[in-house]
Amino acid sequence: MPATLGDKPPRGFGRVLSRFPLWFYRLRLGFLLGERFLMLTHTGRRSGLARQTVLEVVRHDTLTDSYVVASGWGEQSNWFRNILQNPRVSIAVGFRRLQALAARLSEQGAQAEFQDYASRHPRAFRILTARILGNPTGDAEVDSLLLARNIPIVILQTVGTQRISRKIGHAERSEEAAC
């Protein structure tokens, strides 16, 4: 069976390094990471407490204002298991703080996201497949399917933010026009 990144989560100093980007967000410096990363705040499935993790953004759909992320540590990742139980999350991206609903994509949806990623970032895709699959086939379609079977893909659909800002912007324009 192909390995996932989740086979060996970081320990010791590696764990400290992997959690380093979280401090950027906690110090209100997350904007320095741009839109390539986001901080996900989710609810612990056992504790009920707020938990945070920083994830790399696979794709941002500006039309729907949704963010696609992958669980590189597989299905055993705590954040992934938490959002399956409680999909209401908040995210911080750049200067934005948003409420969102998390949903796991189907295997076909995940495969499509990996294929899209392969077309936009061919070199990164080759590195990713070599690291996770060990022996990638070199065929983006086949490798995308293999990745989709091992790496869960989640879509974070923002709620309310776009509609609210459009209404506010429209209301402000209407008031200015009335003056």
C-alpha cells in the first residue's frame, strides 16, 4: 500500500518546525504567508475546545470564495477527524478572518483537484507523488487517482462573507448616490 505523509507525523524538533507558521497567525502576522496558507480553527471532537492548525491552500476558488486543502497526514490527522464531526470552522487567510463549512470531497472530486494541481504545478506534483506513492506512474491521471485514495481533500466553503460585503458595498453606494 502506498505511504501517506501520515505514516510518520513529525516528532520533537520537526513538530516544533511544523507548528511554526501557527505563531505567525497567533501574532497577527499571518498575512506574511499570503494566501498560500490558512489557519484553520476547529472544535476538538472529544474536548470541545478550539484547536488550530495551519494548512497549505491547494486552490482558492474566487468565484465561490472557497478554499481547498489536503490532509497530508491522511485520515488520522486530528484536524481532519475533528472537522468530520463538526464541520463549522473559521479560517484566517492573509488579512481575512472567515466562517466556513468544511466538507470532504468524494474520491472523484479529490482526483479532479489533484489533476488540476498537476496541471498548475507539475514539478511540485511530481515531488508530491514521489514522496507519497514511492513509485509514481508518471501518468498524472493515474497518480491523481492513487493520491485521492490516500490523501483526503477538504473544501472550506465560506459562509455569509461574500453576500454581506456585497450588500454593505451596495448599501454604501446607494447612500452616496442619494446625497
